[in-house]
Amino acid sequence: MRSMRLAAAAALVGSAVVLSGCGPSPWALQSPTPTAPAAVSSPPVVVAPPVENDLSSGSTQRDLKAGAVSVAVNYWSDLRMDRWTANAVKPVSLSLVTTITPNDGQKVYLQKATMLAVPANAEETFPALDPQVDEASVKNGYLVLKPYSYSQTFNVGQVPEGATYVTLQFTYDFLVQTKPKADEYAKQTATDTVTVAIAQQPASG
């Protein structure tokens, strides 16, 4: 009788082992680790660089050198910048005055002032417009030694529709007395560049 009870107990233990062996493994009961979605690359956004505009604040001042001559120039436009369109006549005014170092009493004269306008955009440069020249009609030129100054207005005409800015190249030719009251002169030249944005008109339609 005792042998039969031991055999029955052994059979129950064996069946428990078999049943536990058939169950799922502990790691199978754990939640699967979520995987991060694959990153989708988008094409880069190309942003056009801002257009330089030296007259964006209304005017600009420059200090130039021509040998012993120092030139202070002020540029401005009476036309608002939003009206500087391709087809508009675009005025550019300037006023300049000079000093000389050392100042021994010699005078400084402006013989000629020239403006060359070159329209362009980020991809190409268009042909320059006809140069505008103001050449002095008096002997030696205009006296521009401080406190005497020179003022002039040049006009930028029509530029190609694709232009987004125009570069204004200024050239100033001076005659400087070699000594006070002398009839001998030295020629000195100063150059400057001013960039002005062309206002873009909205597309029609």
C-alpha cells in the first residue's frame, strides 16, 4: 500500500514538471521594446541671401582718401526705396567736401565726378548703363576745400527686370595746388562704390 502511494506521488510531481515545461518562457511574457521610427530626410530649404542696400536707412556717409586729400561724401535718394523699381528713374544725390594734410594754404578743386551704374542679381551681372559725368566748366574745377562743398544728383535709368540690385561706381578727379598761389597742380583720384537694392514688383495675375 505504501508503495502505491509513493508511485502516485511521483506521478503527480512528474506531471507538474511536464506542465511547467510547456508554459511560456519568462522573457516571452515581457512587452517588446518599441523601435524608433526611421528618420525621413527632407531636402534643404534654399533661402536667397538678403540684398545689400547702402541706402536702406535713407543715406550713407563715406570717408575717402586721394593722396593728401581726405574726402567726406554723403549719399542719399529723394525716391523711397520701395519705389526703386527696375523701370523707374532713380535719383542719387551726393555732397562732398575735402580737407588736406598738411594744410599749407593750397586749394583743392574737383575736375570731374563720374557715376557708372552696374545692375546685377545673385547669378549674373548685366551690362553697365551709360556713365554719367559732371565735368567742371570753370578753370581748374570746382573749389571743394572745406568750407566749400560740391553737390550733384545723378539718375539711374531703367535696368533689366531680373536685376535685384545696382552697384554705383563713383570716381572723383581732383586738382591740388602744389603750393599756395602756384599754377602747378597734382591730380588725385578717389573712388567709391554704393550698392542699392532694386524693389521687386509683385507678379501680375
